[in-house]
Amino acid sequence: MNPWLRVPPRKGRDDSSAYQLFWCDGCRLGRLNPVPTWQELSKHYSNYYTHADRPSKSGPSLLEKLRVHIAWRTDRSESLTPDLIRKYLPPNGRVCDLGCGDGMLMRGLVAPGLTIFGVEPDAAARNAAHPGMTILEGSAESLPPTLERGSFDVVVMSHVLEHCADPAAAVRNVRSLLKPGGHAIISVPNNECEGLRRSGPAWRWLDVPRHLNFFTGPSLMKLCMGAGLDPRVVAYEGYCRQFSDEWAQEEARISREFSLRSNPSRWTLLGKTTFARPERKYDSVRIIARSATT
């Protein structure tokens, strides 16, 4: 791997240091090295979304409405929603969401006959879970011992794999939970997108040091295949949100926190990506992979 991006120290924090990201051109994968210990990382999760109320958003400005509408006109992606998950669930099926947070994604799936499990390391998130779910303490890399292997029709990991110190072990665990012919649905930030190229360390989905791995479509596919899964769908998503005022304000906040000067124009990004290839246009990539039937 070769040096790729250097993320500077956080402004005004005595315990902060610069982070160096490395990139492999052959496998199209980035990695933070050295990987911090959990003791070092834990303080960076104290203000994570699972630990705080989600802020309310004021109404969009006229310019924001215009940008988002233009982006919407050329957005061909399908978001990861309960309806998409439901396509892969049989009647009375079983689904497990690894790294489920407070279960927000799964709330739309709750229905009679459907069994929903979640796995989440954060106690605050587990305590806020929807009553229709069973959320167990654990992680994608360290599954709860009571979680039955080979018993799920669908296993979901949405923006979790980039946090894992051992992503290969996490995907092997996904495979171990699936029934024969079951489906894994795995989404991660897309580190080939134009938004990252333009914003650099201030890109919202880079999120160093909470993110340890920096995937692309090909590297995520390779990881799934290495775990014995058969990728059936590679889809890119996440376009319109990049042109919201909220996204721009968050990147501006990150720039201030790291003393960066970068604050790229949303309009310029829109012009660069409107007709770009999916791997350049969308901020996330999702793979749907099937386990072996025998």
C-alpha cells in the first residue's frame, strides 16, 4: 500500500494526532495505518449519532431546493430501505442487522411473522431500540454467542464494515449467519466518488479515525467473494444528499475542526457529477450477495 491521504490533527485537542491513510491501487482499498486501539478510538464515538438526539432541520433554502431537484432528475439509485430488504425475505422470514444502532433501518420491517434481530455494541443505542426488535450486545466481528448460525434469510450491514478492525472476519460472520441461499446486504461509503476527490479529508463519509477501511465497489466485491459469498448485485447510491445545505455545513465544520481550507462549491460538484459514471457520482456502494445453497 502507498501513502494516500493525511488527515491533520484536530484543532485544539491535546490528545489528537495526524492520521495517515494508505491506498492499494491493485485492490482499490484504503486503510488507516496504524489502526488505533479501541481505548484510543472510544473517545471519538462520544458524539456519534447513537449517543445524541438527531437535530431537527430547518426548511430548505430556495438554492438548496434547486440543487437537490437538479440532482434528483439524474439520480438513478435505489436507497437501502425496508422495502428493498423485504424483496429478499420469504414469508415469516428472519433478518439480522449487524451494527444496527437503535434499529432505525429495521423499524419499517416490523410485522407479524417476521423475526428481527439486531447486534449493536453501543448500550445507549440498544436502550433506544424499537420494541419490535431484539437487539443483542456484540459486533460484526464478535457475534453474540446466543445468535444462531445458519438461521437467517437476510443479514444486513449498513455503513458498518468501514468501522471494523478485521473486515474479513466480519464478512465471514455474515456468511455464517445465513441460511443456504440467504442474502447478505452490505453498504459502505464509496471512496472512488468525486465528492471525496474534491473535499479530501473534509469529505463527510471519510470520518477518520472512526472509519478504518475505505472501500470501493471492486474491493467490497473481492472481500465478499473471499468469504464465500456470491455477489449478485452491485449498486451505487447517495447522490441528492450531497447537495443539501446540511451536507455542506457538515463538511465546513469538519474543515474548521481540522484547520483545513477546503470548502468546495456544491454547484461545481453538481456540474462535475451530473452525467458521471456511478462510481464517481454516488457516495455509497452496496453489494447484495448470496450464500451457497449447499
